[in-house]
Amino acid sequence: MSGASALSSTLFQMTMGIGVAVGAIALRIGEWAHGHDAYSIGPGDFSVAFLIVEFVGLVGVADLFGLARDAGALVSGHGKRKA
């Protein structure tokens, strides 16, 4: 159990770091799209960055549509329905 906890903690920290990196890259793309240099960030740059980060999140949600209707039933305690 301790190994799983360590793995979970490590993966959480890693994904948080990746999220910060994706946000920074998205902000740079917003700056580039508006023709700004690296030292003059405007509100429009953040709008572009938020849209890019939103798209990345939606790509992750798209995977949920492929799950079976009773996916997770055993974990939730409801069990599979009998046909």
C-alpha cells in the first residue's frame, strides 16, 4: 500500500508540473498570436491561453465517452446490474 501511495503522490506532483508547463506554453502562444514580446502580456494573451488549456482538458474528457455504462460499479459499491 505504501508503494501505491508513493506512486500516486509522485504522479500527482508530476501532473501538476506538466499543467503549469502547458499553461506557460499556452501563454507564450497567446503572446505570439498577438505579436507581443515576452515582457508585455495583455489580457487577450490570457484568453488564448485559457482556450488552449480548456482544449487540453476536453481531450481528457473525450476518453470518458468510451467507457461502458457500468464502469466503476464494483468500486462504487453498487455492483453490476443483473440482466
